[in-house]
Amino acid sequence: MEQVTDHILAAARKVIAVHINYPSRAAQRGRTPEQPSYFLKPSSSLALGPADAPSTVERPAGCELLGFEGEIALIIGKPARRVGMADAWSHVEWVTASNDLGVYDLRYADKGSNLRSKGGDGFTPVGPGLIAADAVDPAQLRVRTWHNGDLVQDDTTEDLLFPFARLVADLSQLLTLEEGDIILTGTPAGASVAKPGDVVEVEVSTSTTTAGGTAAGLTTGRLVTRVTEGTTPFADFGARPRTDDLQREEAYGSREAAGLAPAAPAEAPASVLTPELKAKLESVCTATLSSQLRKRGLNNVSIDGLTSTRPDKRIVGLARTLRYVPNREDLFKTHGGGFNAQKKAIDSVNEGEILVMEARGEKGTGTIGDILALRAQVRGAAAVITDGGVRDFSAVAAMDMPTYYSNPHPAVLGRRHIPWDTDITIACGGTTVQPGDIIVADSDGILVIPPALADELADDSIAQEREEVFIAEMVQQGHSVDGLYPLNAEWRAKYETWDGPAHD
């Protein structure tokens, strides 16, 4: 097995890193990209991972959150410009291990580009060994990471969001990948934070069959990096380290791992939806409930213009609410990322509740996709209702939980929306919805029922449908609807006789 050498590192003109590529990482971050996205790391961030001793990396003075990410690195062997996916892998010469290090304390300074947070000297150790690309199946590689001896990352390339050939072909459409360029291909779930004195090890391995026979247990060996404490403070004329609990949560992967107190659970709205009342509301159709609401002067209590992924299902539940506001780029930076209001709403919805989203009827972007819809279903949500678009529509439509939506749309919510607040009064589909309102929906539509009226409304709706059974029987027997529908005094007397013990 060949080793990574200084000569190989010196040949790298570009280091290109992929943001999200492993399904496990997408689930952890709560977003699944439709296309790969990238950032550049300077070649000066490269560091040789020798086989006989650990390399060192400095956590800059004043920084708290040095994140590590075990990754598979591809080294380009021949230039690639506008290549297709069928030919792309032939442009990769070597596979090795890498650690995509970065300080979350400086993420704010270059939002998106990661220049200062990910570009520090030594922040891209690679090595120690090289695996020939033509000796492996790129879909059968494995990456593992150890933190102080504990295995914290272990995943394979079998079900990547974007296979390696796609990355090479995609990048080559606009820029030439040159010999020696390095592509970091994303990290799986389990990335976390290393402190001074910690040791992080990354290994890439495989077992595959080639034309020449079986090559079992090919490995790069372990790329070992020891963290040291920086002593030179940042100057006062540039961005200085700063962090908060959101950055700690993202760096460690969860609030629990970061040592933070659990997020305060959303206060459950007061409920009058007893099992008995729920059963009553489930027994009558929305058309009947709508007529009873109208009798009480409530004409603006329907959420209009939406389609259900499960029109065969009837749902009754308490409303929880989420509000999106129109996107403004500066505000999206502070409210759109991390554990934002959208994720908080999804992660706090309880068994039998219905999450209702105010998206202003905006059809030009998605408001929920497959990962978050799945999370809502796993938490027991009865339904999700949005007057905006749905991403990953086929996957969402295949779920048992109904989603009511305006239209499918592939764009991420940041195109038009900022997730702003939860469990407040909102507008959805032309009506006002408050936390704790009772939502009833079936194939006829969606109604919002004020809780104070629900018992009376249910009883009167049951009585109305009982009368309508009698009326239908009379019409079936040939009677005119004149005086029968609605019941006049004569027909009501006949109904009361009909509605005796024989029909109980």
C-alpha cells in the first residue's frame, strides 16, 4: 500500500468538500438536499497523516468547539472537465482518509463559505495510506472514526445521497478538476467535538472483488490526529470566536451530547378533546359539522384549497401551530438554520395532535419534506396541514400519516420562508387557527372547531345525521322533499315516532 506523501499534498491545487452526503447525517441535520453543495478549503489546510506518529492540530486560542468529521477523500489522477457519470470514476486515482476539522466558533463569520471555520492550517489531515481507486467499488467503502479510542462514526458508501462518480461529474461541469485535487465526500452521523489532549482517528477500508481476484481488507490505516491548545489570541481587527447553545448543539450533534439541559417541551394546549368527544366527532362528517357551525354564525372556520395525501382517512385532533414569515436573507441567517422553529414544532408534536402551518398560501417552495414528515409520524402526529408546498412528495404521500398541502414543490423552504414561531395564533388556508383548536378533516375538507363549542356541536351533529337517515329512508320510499327536508311539524312528529326504541 502506498502512503500519502508531501509530494501528493503539494500537488493539490483545490480541496473541495461536500456539505451533506450520508443519509444518517441528513437525518441528524433534519434536511435532505436535492443536489450536492460544496465549499472550498485552502490547500494550506492540508496536513500529512504519517503512519508512524500522530499529527497535531491546534484548536485556536479562544475557541471552544473544534469539530471533527471523519471522511473519505478522493484524489484526482487525471483532469476532468465536463465528464459524464459513467466515466467520472476513472478520473479518481486514489482513495484515502481525511478529517474535515473546523471551529464552530467562527461559522457566523463566513456563513456558507466556511473559510475561517474550516480553513485553518492543519484542518484537513489526510492519510496515512492510499487505496487505488481502480481496485475498489466506490459503493462498497467504509469510514470509521474513533474519539479517544471510542468508535463514534461507522458508515458505508452503499446508500450515499450522491455517489462519488456523481460528485466528480457534477463538479467537472463548471470547473476543471486537476491532477492532485482532493474531494472530501461528506461525513456520516456521529461527528462531534475534540478538546486539547484528545485523539481522533479515521480509517477508510473495503473488501471487494476486482478483475484480478478478491482484495480483502484494503485499508488506509488509521489517520491519527492529536488536538493541542492554541496560545496566540485573535487580533482585534477581525472576526473573533463566539458561540452559543445552538452552535454547541450542532457541533456535538445533540443537546444531550453537548451537556445542555433538554429543550423545554412545548406547553400542551388545554384540551377538551376527551376520548368520548373524539369518538363523537369521528362519527359525523365534516359537512354536518359545517352546517352546525353555520347555525351558530361561524362561516369562516374551514381551511380551504388543500389536498390530502390520504383522502381515505378521517382525522380528529388538537391543533399545534407553526408560522413561516417571508424570507429575508439577514433574518434567515439567524432563524433559518440549526434547531429552528420548524424543527422544534416537528419535534414537540404529541400523539394525536395535528401540526398546522401558516405558509401564506405560498406555492413556490416546500414547507415540509420526507425526513421531518417521518419525524412527525414517528412522534404520533395525526396529520400535518400546510397551505404551502411539500417537498419529497412521493415519500410523504406514501406515509400512513395524512399531509394536507397546496402543491408539491422541490425547493427548500429558505427560498421563500423563514420558520419563525410555534404555538401561536396563525392563518392557514383562509382561516384562523389557535393552539388547542379541534381540527376535523375528511375527504370533504378541513374544519377548525372552537373547543368551547365542541361538545354541543358533536351532539347536535349526531342528532342531525340521525334525522337525515330518516329523511333518506322517506325519500327512498318515494316521498317528496317538500316539508320533509327540512322537517316540518308533521314530518317531525313522524320522525319522533320513527326514532323510537325500534331504531335504537
